[in-house]
Amino acid sequence: METNIARVAQRSYGRGLNFMQETSLMAANATPFVIAHARVATMDGAQGASGIIEDGAVAIADGRILWVGASADLPADYQQWPREHEEGRLLTPALIDCHTHIVHGGDRAREFAMRLEGASYEGIARAGGGIISTVKATRAMDDDVLLAVSLPRIDALLAEGVGTIEIKSGYGLTVADEIKMLRVARHVADIRPVHIRTTWLAAHALPPEYAGEADRYIDDVCIAGLREAHALGLVDAVDAFCENIGFTRDQTQRVFEAAHALGLPVKLHAEQLSDMDGAALVAQFDGLSADHLEYLSDSGIKAMAAQGTVAVLLPGAFYTLRETKLPPIDKLRAAGVPIAVSTDNNPGTSPLSSLILTMNMASTLFRLTPDEVLAGVTVHAAKALGMADNGRIALGMRADLCLWDVDDSAAIAYQLGQNRLCKRYFNGQDLGHI
């Protein structure tokens, strides 16, 4: 397997450097350095604020941020370090895509056409399409092939400044195939400069071999498989699809109880197609996030606010499904619920491999402000993944950063099809100009 994976790893991605070049560059650029004269969006201000430092500087060593402030105030200890003069460009945390199904086989272009002809998402799923069609394709692939078909989607995100990606299972629906998906997801971090967070999502759909036996599937695959995957060190969080075409609230609770017993955090596909009271359930388990939320109730918002559960908005799915019911954005704001934004990259309902376009969609479709959108793909996205040391430019944080050839965060997302990223830093290493 290693020979094939090495071959796949050498493919270039987007407008950036190829993997072998990046590996060499990262090894060669290990000395401490300072980024100076940038417009630094620390994301360390009040909710929704970017915390801009005009003419700012950041001192970096050993993959961490040691100091951040005005360039004129750079301490003497860092004055002799190599310095990168950025001439007022915008420096932000690296972007975080906190909800994806990006490791999968096949595509569902035919279903796209069916929806255009009037078929509903639920109708396609009940007719044997939807998630199950992707399951067939994913089960048929070994690790090498699954990695190879997934990397182009991942590389597209990296070329836009993404430094962390959450990757869910959920297209295997057997213990072995769910574990295969997470094993491939973990390996991505070995061959690309990106942090990967893995999520066990066996409770995504009921496979045909368990038709009419959802409770047995929860026991045999969702819970038993979770324990096995956790023992292998492959799981960072646990998710479920709590919906009228997915799993009931009681079945979801059983999965969450198993996760809780293993010390794993939970998150949930909640209130996408109907109100199943899933947001309140995930909050009850001190969950990281509730995602989608078009049909979120006032009681669900109250529960999320009380526990600090992040609302993850997925405008790609809203757009692809031509949904008309908006998530209750104003009520989430009023309640102080942190709002994250993600691609929901998946083959059926959000075949979207651009977080920059997602940011534009969140603004255009959901009316999020530029500050809210930037927070949604940095600090709030980090919170949705339980990553306390990511998503901000502050003392002790990971030095995962993006330099943009703009002077205002609104310019990152407003030009459709244009990528304004000019440099990315990963674990404190300068990956060079894009």
C-alpha cells in the first residue's frame, strides 16, 4: 500500500506546491521568524469581531505563536529573527472546514439531474439512491483507491488556505468499511500539510442488509464498531443523522451514550429536514456542534446556548437541495450561539470543494456579515471540533496561518471564482507563495 500512497502523494494540488516540495521546504524552514507589517485578524475579539491589529506582527517558533501585537512594539527578543514584511496584506488563522464527508467513492451526478426534474432528496433516498448509492461505491474501494479519489477534493481545499479538515465516516455502514474510511482519513495528514479530525458516523443511513432492523444495526455496527475504531485510535468525535429518513432520537441517544462511555465528544446532523429535537439532545450531552439546523426550534436554540454548542451552517446543502427554509440566524445571534460555516463536502447534497465559495454562500444566502463568516471558518469552526489551540492568532496557538492579498476580510469571499490567498503557514512552517 505504501508504494501506491507515495505515488498519489506526489501529485500537485491547486496553485500550490506539490507535496514533495512542501516536505522539503518545511524541513528547511525550521528557524524562528517574524511576520511583520501585516493587517492581523486575530479572531480574538468579541463574538463576530475579527480583532484587527493594524500594522501587526507575529513571532513564531516551534509551530506556535510566541507573540502578537503591533509591529512597532515587537520585543527586543525577536528583533533579530528573520522577518517577512507583508506590506499591509491580511493575515488570518488558516481556514477550518469543520463538517465534511470528503472521503468517499463515486459521485451522484445522476441524482443532481433527478432533482432538477423534480425528485426530492427524501424520495431519491427511499428509492435506493442517496447515501446508499455512495455506500456501494465506497465499499468497493480499497484504501489506496479511496485515498486517490478523495485527494483532489482535499487538495482543492488546501489550495484555498484550509489547514484543518474534519472527515466523517458514514459511507461504509459495516464495521470494516467504516474503519477503512477513518483509516484513510487519518493517513491524509501523513501526506498533506493539514490537520485531520475524524468523526464516526456509522449512524448515517440504514444499509439494505439491516432493512427493518435499525435497532440491531445500532448495536452491531454503530456501537460495536465505534468501540473497535476507538481502540484503534481512529476516532476524535461521534456523529449521527437524526432525521425521519435517518435515525430516531432514541437511537441517536444510544449512540451518544456509547460515545460518552468512551470519553468521546458528540455532534449531530440536526433539524435539516424536520424538527426531531436533535439540537437539544446533542446539547444534553455537552455536544460540540449541531449542524444544518433549518428546522431548529426555540427550545433547541436555548439548549445550545446554555451548553455552548456551536451551530454549524451548511449553505452548500441548502443551495443544492434548493431549500427555502432558512436556519434561524437572528435567533442564534440573539442567544449568543457561536456560528460556524462549512462545506459539508459530500457527493449528493453538497458536492462543494471550495470553502471560499461557501463563505460567499453563507453571506449571500444566510446574510452573515464578513466578520461572522471569517469567525465561522476559524475560531468558531475550531470550537466545533474541540480544538482550543486553533482558529485564533494569539499566544500559544498553533501557527497555522493564511496571508491574503487583500486588506479587508470581505474581499476574501466576495469575488466568485477568485482565490486571493498568497501564502500559507502550517505548524509554523512557511509553505511559500501560492
